[in-house]
Amino acid sequence: MLTPETESLIARLPKAELHLHIEGSLEPEMLFALAERNAVAIPFDTVAAVRAAYSFSNLQDFLDIYYQGMSVLQTEQDF
């Protein structure tokens, strides 16, 4: 069990993202734009629909949108 002082110290320390999957971090606008540019079919008609899909409630929902992100990354420019 941490002391309140230790918890406070941890809360104040700077944080850094050490590991990030580009596919899982695509903003809905970018996912939609890359799909259009690369002629990749995705099951969304609008950016709003992509944004709604980002409201996942379980691992499978997350994986579904993650794999959609992977599918639109086609060229060096995409990365």
C-alpha cells in the first residue's frame, strides 16, 4: 500500500507514452481520409460514423476498429 506522499509524488511526476500503435491512434478524420485516398473500403460512410465506432466497450470492438486502421495504411506517406 502506498503512502499518501508516495501517491502524490507519482501523480506529479511527468509521464510519457512509451509504446504506441499508429493503427490504434488514428483520429477518425485521418482514418476516413486515408481510406478515401488509398481506395480502401471501410464500413463507414462518414467521419461521424468512424467516431461512433471509437466508442468501444470490449476488446473485440477495439480490435475491429484497430484492424480498419491497419487496412488504410498502404503507402510510406501514410506512416
